[in-house]
Amino acid sequence: MSAMGLLDLPAPLLQAVDGWLALLLPALLRVWLYGAISGVVSMALYRRWSAQSKLAALSDRTRALRQELAGYDGPFDGLMTRVGELLRLSGRHLRLSFVPAMLSGLPVLFLLPWLSNHFGHQWPAAGETLQVQPQGLSVPVEALQWSGPDGASAVRWDPDSGSWALSWPAAEQPVQLRQGEQRLLTLPPAGDYAIPVLHKRSLPFNWLIANPADYLPEDGPLQAVALDLPAQALHGLGPGWLRHWLAMYLLPLLAVSLWLRWRWRLQ
């Protein structure tokens, strides 16, 4: 990887493990496995760092107070006293569970960037036509030139869509977008992953999550370039969003988390 942020630190290890698992399991089963493991680790962290005895006592008091309110038929002042107590119990429950809940989300935060990079999109085959859309261009499009094995003949500007139609180059014969002598962009980009948006470095966001395809020049006329890359489909059933890695990751994550919450009686 050419660039890494804080949340990208586990990526080399995850990539190595996934390479081994790919010999045994298809992509769909691997994503399911990562979701299930995330659910186990997250709930184990929450169980370890949350004050379950205090939370259970709060839940019991809250439940009893709600039952009392449901059948309350006294003066208004008594009603407001009970409502205030219920709000205080809810606030204390939130204070006790907030930090453990944040800690339990860390495994997911560290895994999501790698999953998105690895299972999100794929490079087109050499020779396929791809739309390349410049964003935040500060000079006329005529000031930019494409160079490569076929020169500008492999690229056509479409003023209606505001994008170039580019014949995707082979990895060993890349094409470059230039402004004079300055190289702005090389396609295919460097890196192991198919990334649909190439942009200038954005701080502090890119300290957390880097773009593994590297960045556009800071002094260049382009803010970003969007590539119309095909999305990876992990299976062939249902609508497009259901074939996407995110849905296939979240389903086992939520299922395992809910089951463990019930199994461990977590508050």
C-alpha cells in the first residue's frame, strides 16, 4: 500500500489472512466470516468493559418505575417526580454504557476501510471503456493532455457528461494525464486495490483513512477524479445493494451481536 492511515494499520495482516482464506473459501463466505468474528469480538469487549451488575440494577429499577407509571393515578407532582427519576436512570444508563459501546465498535472501525478497499470495486479488463470524471477542475479541460502507448486516441472528452471515455489500459502500459510537464494522474493507479475516487490529500481525515491509490498533486488543477469502476458482486441474488460487501458483512455482524447479547444477557 502506498499510503496508510491510523485505521489502515491492520490492513497488511488482514490482506495476508484473506489471501490464505481465499484458498479455502469464496469471497462471500469470507465476508460472512469477518462479520461473524466482528460481532463476537465487539460483544466480548462490551461484556468485558461494561459494568453489567450496575447496568442490570438500573434496568430493574427502570422497569419497576415504568410499571409504576403505567398504573399511576396520583397527583401531578408525584407523576413529575417519577418521570424525573426515570430520566435520571436513563441518563445514568447512558453514561455507564457509552464508553464500553465505543470500545466495542473499534474492531468494526478498523475492519471497514480494508473491507471497502478489498471487496468494493474491481478494475475493468484492458480495452473496456471507462468514464473518468474530473472534479473541481480549475483550468479548461483543453489544458490537460493524455499520454501513453496510444496517446490521446484512447481517450475521448464528452462535454455532455463532463467526463472522459477512456479505453482502460493494461497495467504494463499505463496512461497519464498531464498539464504541461506536470503529471496529474496515472491509470491504472498504484496500489493493490481498485479505488473509484482519487483526490488530493484531505487532513485530518486521511490521517485516519488513507487512499491506497495515493493522491493527486497538491498544486495541481484537479481536486478529484471519479472512476466509474464496476462494483464487486459477492453473489447473484437480489438487488444490487444486497450483493454488495457491506450488506453481506452487516448481516452476520448484527445476527451474532444480537444472539450474544441474548446469550450473555447483556444490558
